[in-house]
Amino acid sequence: MTIPSASRHRPRRPDWAGRNYTLLTAAAVVTGLGNAGALIAAAFAVLDAGGDSGDVGLVAAARTVPLVVFLLIGGAVADRLPRHRVMVAANTLNCLSQATFAVLVLSGEARLWQMAVLAALGGTGQAFFSPAAEGMLLSSVEGEQAGRAFAVFRMGMNGSQIGGAALGGALIAAFGPGWVLAVDAAAFALAGALRAFLDVGPVARRESGGMLRDLREGWQEVAGRAWLWSIVVQFSVVNAMVAAVEAVYGPLVAEEHLGGARPWGLALAAYGVGTVLGGLLMTRWKPRRLLLVGTVCVFPFALPSAALAVPLPVPALCAVMFVGGLSIEVFGVSWMTALHQEIPEDKLSRVSAYDWFGSVSMVPLATALTGPAENAFGRTAALWGCSALILLLTLAVLTVPEVRQLRRRTDAPAAAHAEPAEPTEPAAESAISQY
């Protein structure tokens, strides 16, 4: 009788989870664990140094401004150079800036201007990292299982952020913010080491005619596709409204009407659970009309601000946040799948940079205007206004024919397509996947 070897029982990696994809996912989980706690730690470090809420906002803005300023350049650089080198360089910058931040906090010598400068360096690193990372991820999978791969990636990323926030809060309470920042620096170092092993051999060399030409070509890819630029414009406002609600109005309503920080923390946790379950759903569901389904799932984003405007009791608010988290994953996976199949591989990072730019450019303005809007119209009216803007923009995007008609393809991956493709009609659709 032959005894089966241990190798026969070893879990087998799915065919769609190649080497690059696995390394990228593992690195994203590592940095997610570190970053989620570090964001909380940075705020407490400012407060421990004698700062107030305005100083916390200043340090947060110091990170966001260079992120917006350098994103488009970061996308062009990522399509010029091997993407993994850009990612490793950005991780190195983030590691060094967070390590310095940690040393200053642990020594008790941290000054507000130093924390702002280090936050700005972190934002600069993210500006170069994000387009390169998204381009690398989109090019790491192919075929019909791309949607499942993106869903699993997002599940890992969201799960690590939930765990990282919980772990970071506990570590701050036990040891202080400095050690959490040190852990984040170590996470960047480990993630950079993992990304250094990415294989870029199969990726064709990219020729470039200059930075301005690269940026112009990226813009032409965006402007030439109505489904792409319309959703980027939509989310420039949607993300701004969501940020205003989650960062400013939500905590204020929770403090005055719901019982303080704990209920708001429960609501955010419910949102996180929704993102994980949404990712799990998208590992099995492959909607044919990618952007139609994804855009319809943007409507629930209007619910949290409406729930806070009432305000709803904590259990109802948690349910609303859960639905919002689930729906964002349906949209997110559908969006990544559409970019993967429609955008040429050599332009993925530039298109991603324009996407990121649209997503974050209005967030600082929206959060800065929350106070004036509340003074001018009242908090309830401001919250209803956030919901109305999300609903109106989503309805407007649904009037774009390409958004309604773009179909999931089962042929060649995006890298084979050098020109914008027209939406195609499916040969046949089952009763289950009719969209």
C-alpha cells in the first residue's frame, strides 16, 4: 500500500494566484496592518505633544496635499520605470519617515512642524506608490478569474485594516503611539522586501517620449472613454462627501446624540465587516454589466449621511454602514475589472494616477468646508446635502451609455488592447448573470 506524500495534501494555490499576485497581496496585508494603526497613532502623537484638534487636522492635511500634488507625476514615473522599483523606493521613503516619526515620539522631542514634514514625506511616498501598485496588480492577473482575484485582494486589504485599527488602538493604550509608528515602519520594510521579489520579466519595456507626453497620453486614455472620466468625476465628489461625513459630521453626531465615540466605532466596524463580506460575494458573482451593477451600488453611499441627519439609533446606523461597506466592494471589484480589461497595460499606472487624483483631490476642500457649511445651513441640512449630491451624481453617471453597456469580456486581457474598445453585446446570458 502506497502512503500518499505530504506534498499531495499541501493546499494548492489557485491558478489565477500567480507569484506576483501572491507577493502583492501579502505585502498589502502587511502594510494594511501597520498603516491602520499608524493613522490613529499619528493623531494621538500630536495630542500627546500638546496639540489640539486643529493641529491633528494640520498634520493630516500635510499628508494629503503632496499626495494630490505628486499623483500624476507618480503615475507617469510608474509607466516609465519598472513598477516594482517605484514601489520599493516609495516603501523605503515611508519606512524611513515613519521610523523617524517613531524615534521623535518615543524620545518626547516631537514638534508639530517635524510631524507635519514627516507626514508630507509619507504622502509623497504614497503618491508614487499607489499608481505603480495598482498598475502592477492589474497586470498580475488575466482571464476570466480577474474579478475573483481582485475581490480576494481587497478582502485581504480590508481585513488587515480592520485588524490593524483594532490592534493599533490596543497597542497605543498599552505602550503609546511611538511604538505603533515603529511597527508601521517595520511593516513598510517587510512589504518593500516582498515587493523587491516581483517578477517584471514578462512585462514589455515601455518607451517614453518625455514626462509631459506621458501625462498627455494618460489623459487621452481617460478623456477618450466616457465611462472612465464620468465615474472619476463622480467619485471626486462622492469621496469628498463620504470623507466629510466620516471624519467630521459622524463623530460630532455620535458625541451629541448617540453616546460618544464607542457607538461611532461600532458603526465604522460594521462598515469594515461589510467590505469583507462584499469581497467574499464578489469572489463568486461575475455581473456581466460591470459598471451598471457597480454604479447602482453607489446609491447606498448616500445612506450614512441621511442616517446621521435623522439621526437613526445606533443599531440602524450600524446596519446602514454595513450595507455601505458591502456595496463599495461590489463597485470596487467591478471598477478594477473594467480597468483591467479595457486599459492597455503600458498605460495602467497613468490612468490609475488620474483615477486616484480624482478620488482624493476634493477631500481636503470638503473637510475644510464642513464647518462653514454647518454654520451656514445647519448640520442636518449639510448632511442631507451630502446625500443629495451622491444621489444626483450617480443618477447622472447612469445616463452615460457606456456605463450601462460595458460588458465583462472573456477574451484577451487588457494588455492586448491598444485602443479604446466599444462595449460589446454578450453572445448569451444566463438568468443568474443578466447584468
